[in-house]
Amino acid sequence: MKTTNAYLSKTVNELKPSGIRRFFDLASGMEGVISLGVGEPDFVTPWTVREAAILSLEQGYTSYTANAGLLELRQEIAAYMAREFQVAYQPDSEIIVTVGASQAIDIAFRSILDPGDEVIVVEPCFVSYSPLVSLAGGTPVHVQAETEQEFKISPKKLESAITSKTKAIMICSPNNPTGTMLNKEELQKIAEIAERYDLLVISDEIYAELVYDEVYTSMAAINGMKERTILISGFSKGFAMTGWRLGFVCAPKEITAAMLKVHQYGIMCAPIMAQYAGLEAMRNGQDEVEEMRKSYRRRRNYMVSSLNELGLSCHSPGGAFYVFPSIQTTGLTSDQFAEQLLMEEKVAVVPGSVFGESGEGYIRCSYATSIEQLQEAIKRIRRFLEKQTS
Ligand code: PMP
């Protein structure tokens, strides 16, 4: 028999485990840790949403649904997308309900990529994009966002990464890990490039509900872009529903038809009780979302002013629940900073390097935790920095 490792797929073997995991593992064995590491809301899913799932179980709804999801839910998603983001999608042909945004991203890549095809991935970004491109047989091509411009994308740099093999550009706004939101003009510049080179844009809009200063613009709402956008979204962040594993994708019907094939063979459908919960979230969840949004905004303001005061400079991010301060004045790498901060002061943050090359020199702090915990974390970070300079 060969060694067991010899049976593994080369592609999988070459994937590195997520850098975020290492810090979770380190922190989970310690007591008294304040975690600014997690990428999920600290709120429990709104009660009426939980109640809708309970009711669905009481009524005996325990079967599969249509592969694309309950038609009722797709109709609700279409109404929501039109109402909130001014994009019109057909519920019966342009929307698929997925197992989280994660699965939507996975099936998007698997539906459009052949071996050798390239996807431009703008970094720093969510850790899943590049591995999922590779698993789909494609090649991720990394372009670094502009550290000096709040981690926005330089259209010139984007353009220079395009080759004859480029099929799509992957973007995320508001962004994980930087919180940066792209405005209409910035999206338009990316759209012009996509049109000029005839590319698709995969737009991860999972944080679209959590924006604090400006009105959100969806890539699909930019003139001419609905036809070339695969819009990824879901319930995890805005509606505090990470554990339900519910997301969705909106795209031109030829693309959703292809994605549906991958989805039906791989997954069948998203869990029915989660779908009923999602229906309630979209119908009646906006007041609770507004409360959460207000709370995140307060915490963002606190974190941005406190970190800048400590000399860890950061811009005020337009959305999501992350701040991405520079730690360059400490002379430590982001990995050293995160590890030492955890060991010495029991505060868990994520080193920026796990999100891509340009993330080095920064750390990701999630503010999806109580203001008291944030205040304590800032106290500890201050003490940690004082020790560095003494
Ligand atoms: N996209 C981004 C940018 C994320 O931050 C996350 C979650 N961390 C996801 C997608 C995945 O979300 P879901 O829980 O819907 O799979």
C-alpha cells in the first residue's frame, strides 16, 4: 500500500490550513481571553426568526425543498433585493438559496472555471476565495489593494493583472478584513474594466446590511453590470444567523442554471427550517437589524478613536464589523504582534498576513463583542504597547 498521504489530491494537499484557525486553537486553551478574533455577530438571531423555524418544525416541515430553495423565499429575496439595493431578479430563474455565502462562492467558481482559468482576487480578503478558486481548478491571481487609500482598489493595478485567461474579478464590499466599503464611483471604475475586457465580477455583498456612513451600492446596480455580476449574499452577518448556514446568490439565468447543477448534485438544498427562518428575517427583520447596526456603529467609533489614540492608526471603515489598524510602529510582524498580545495580555486578534500580502503590518480586530469587552481589550492593548516601548 502507498502511504496514506499519497492518496490525497495534489490540490488539497497544497492548500494551507486557514491562518485564523491557528489563533483560535491557541486562544481556546487559555482562560480569560478577550476575543477580537471572530468574524461573527455577538447577537443572537432575532426571536421572531427563531420562532419561525420552531413553527416550521411544529408544522412538520422536515423535507427537502426545491433545489433552488423555497419559491416563497426566493420571491422574498427578489423583493428584498429590489427594495434595498434597486436590483431586479427573477425568483424562478436568477436566485439560488445556498448553504451560507460560503457555498455560493464555491459553486460560483465551480460553475465558471476550467483548468487554467484565472480569477483576480483583490487582497486583503476573506481567506476562502483563493482556496476555492484552486479547488475549482482555476488559478487565483492576487492584486493588492492600496494600503494608503483605505485599502481601496487601484483600477490601474487591477487592469494590469488581466491576461487572456482571466475570467472574473472577485471583490468584497464592505470588506473582510478591512471594513472598507466601495462607493458608486469606485464600483463604476471596476465595472468599466470588467466591460472592457469582457469579464464577470463576483461580488461578495454579505456585509451589505452593515454599513454606517453612506448608502450601499450593489455592483449589480451599476449600469450594465447585472448581466456580468454574480452577487453573493446571505443571512449570517446582517441578520446574526451564522449557525443557520443560509445564503443566496443572484446571477444571470444561464449562470444560475449552471450553479444549480453543481448545487443539486453536491448539496440538494439548504435546510428547510433555516429557509423558513430566512423568510421571516427578510419579511420582518429590519427593525432588529437597525438596532444591531446602531450598536456596531457605536463600537466602531469607539475602536477607531481608541486605536488611533494608541498610535495604531486606522481609517474609519464604512461597514462590516472589523477595524484593521497598522501595527508597523511596533516593529513586530503581524504574526508576532498577535501571538505576543495573546500570550501576554490575553487579547486575540488576527494577523493581517493571513488575508494576503498587503495585510502584513496590520491586524484585524472584530468589534462584534460588547463595549465593556472592547474597553477592557483596549486597556490591555495599551499595556502591551507600553511594555514594547519601555
Ligand atoms: N464572505 C465573507 C467576506 C465573510 O466574511 C464570510 C464569513 N466570515 C463569508 C463570506 C461566509 O459567510 P456564510 O456564513 O454565509 O457562509
